[in-house]
Amino acid sequence: MSDIRDDARASFTETFGGEALGVWSAPGRVNLIGEHTDYNEGFVLPFAINRRTVVALGLRSDTVIRVASAYTDEVAEIALAELTPDRLQGWSAYPLGVAWALGEFGADLAAVPGVDIFIDSDVPVGAGLSSSAAIESAVAIALNDVWQLGLTREALARVGQHAENTAVGAPTGIMDQSASLLGKPDCAVFLDCRSLDAEIIDLGFAAAGLAIVVMDTGVSHSHATGGYVDRRTSCERGAREMGVESLRCLDADDLPRAQEILDEVTFRRVRHVITENQRVLDTVRTLREQGAAAIGGLLDASHRSMRDDFEISVPELDLAVETANANGAIGARMTGGGFGGAAIALMPEASVSLLQVALDGAFAEHGYSPPDTFVVTASMGAVREP
Ligand code: GLA
């Protein structure tokens, strides 16, 4: 961690000259369970991970914002007062979108000082670990501090989501930013996406000798186009045809009526959301009453529901999940928006290296490139670094 923090400071000086005023960081996330439930006002249970995006920031004497990053050589520059979503594109739409969205949440962009920002990260991009929310949350917490806006972390999560929805154009929910801003070590964030009430839930993985392994398939995905948008539209149609404001208003008792009213595909989409919400509640209860070793069946059921009903898995993710379960995992599922990215496995720490070998073998046998496999721990949400 100290490495990217130091790198970001050094790169700031190299790019902009002078010393950064400070460094802020925010983590990526793994969603333990509760997929495609957030924009349906349902329940999610993500945790912040020990992979972070770091922002080194300096104040300017004018009202210009400049952003540079380790991702590209491009330095984006614009007057704060001229920020509008349609002027933003490419990777800089994430950080600049946050500055714009802070304006929508009350910052006076004509009065705040300009800033230079350098961004570095060790959250893998495209793995479904929310590298985008990590950028948004790190920039949001940094600007909230230096512009003295006094916004709460919950409000900053909405700022990040607004930037992603409006400036980037991806119609994503509130889960990723909430995990990145509210996460605590060895805990998950149990979020009710209707009330936005968040509760911190002990995971107890380390005490139980368990690890979460991320199996990044390397299959890339985008949430601004294609499947994600299509699934969201199906959910909205399902809610409309069932006569409710959101799918959150439905539970298992509504399934027979849903099957009668809805076309076959929409019914399966709706069934995923209804059963996934229940699995989040069951996971929270099981963690409290029996501990982490007892949640494996819920993770497996979640994966089957995403594979068969919501149809957002891909063969590489299914293979990762099957291989994990055949090699000592307690449970496994794809995580994030789907159509690529990563799956996670909950397993005894002692079996992790065996799984890595098994995955390489299974992927080679199917002619797939080897997955990137690594352990993550539940970590602290966004902070100002010392
Ligand atoms: C992406 C989105 C989230 C959420 C998940 C699916 O990560 O950014 O808001 O919808 O997909 O659970």
C-alpha cells in the first residue's frame, strides 16, 4: 500500500511540479452476495478489499481542474465552472464527473479553488472489483476535504453514483460506492438500497481460517452497454407489469402470480432478484448465528440463479466456480455485474494454493487463458492517508 501512495506523490510532482497537499485512497470491493439487487431497491452485502486507488491532490491558485493518472499519459484539463457531463469522455469522465456531481450536491464550482489530481491504483480494471467506484470514492473524499463541503460518506456514495450514471453513462446502482466509502476491516456492508440504511456485519473470515479467493477470468465487460442495461430494463418491465414501484416490493409469495403475468424470460429475471434479496437476508442471519463456514450453500445458490435465471455468467466464470467447488471451496459465485470479470470462492486458507494449480489446469484444458487468482481481505473504506 505504501508503494502506490509514494508512487502517486512522486508522479504528482513529476506531472504538475510541486508537492501534493495530501493523499487520499479508496478501495475496490467484492460483493459477497446480492447481485443486480441494488437498482431494484433491494439488499446487498459487499465488502471493501485491500486493493486501493490513490489520489494525490494539490490546490491551484485558479479555478481549473487537471487530472492525470498511471493509466494513460493524457492530462485532462477544464475550468471547474465549465464542467458538464457532455464534455466528459474516456477515463477522465470518472474523476471529472465526480467534481461535476459535487456541484450538483451543493459545491459552488465557481468559488472553490482549482485542483491538480494524480491517480494511481492497484485495483484491477475490468475484473468486476469496482475500479471505477474506487476512483470516484477517492476523488470524492479528497475534494470533500479540500473544498470543505462537509458531505457525509453516504452522500459521497450518491455523488459517485451520479457521476457514473450521468457523466460516464453507466446506469449502475449504489452498491460499489457504498462499499468503498463505508467498508471496515473484516466486515461487510449490509445495505438496504431502498432506505440506504447501512449496517456493518462481522465476517470473521480470518478467525475461522477462511479466505476469499478472487478468480479473475480476464473476460472483459462494460456496464455502459449491452447486458447490464438490458437486465436493468427487464427488471423495470417486470416491476411495471407486476404493478409495483420496484422489485423490492415483491417476495417469494408473489412468484406464482409473476409466472402467470410475465413472459418466461422476464419471469426468470424477476425470480433472480426476489430470491437473491432473500439470500442476502439469509446470509446476514447465518453469519450472525452460525458463522462464515455456514454460508457456502447460499453463495452456490446465488451463482446458479445468476447463471440460469438472470443469465449473466459466462463459461469461464462457471468453470472457475465449478473448479473452486471441486477443490475445497465452501461456496463460490461470480461477483459484480457479470458478462465477464471475476468469481469468488470462500475456502479454507490452507487450500488456496491447490485451487490456484487446479484453476490453471482446468482453464488450460478448455483453451482459456489462465485466470488471475489472488486472496483479498475485507479492508477499510476510503481514508485520508497519513
Ligand atoms: C455493477 C454495478 C452495481 C451493481 C452490480 C451488480 O457492479 O456497478 O451497481 O448493480 O453491478 O450487482
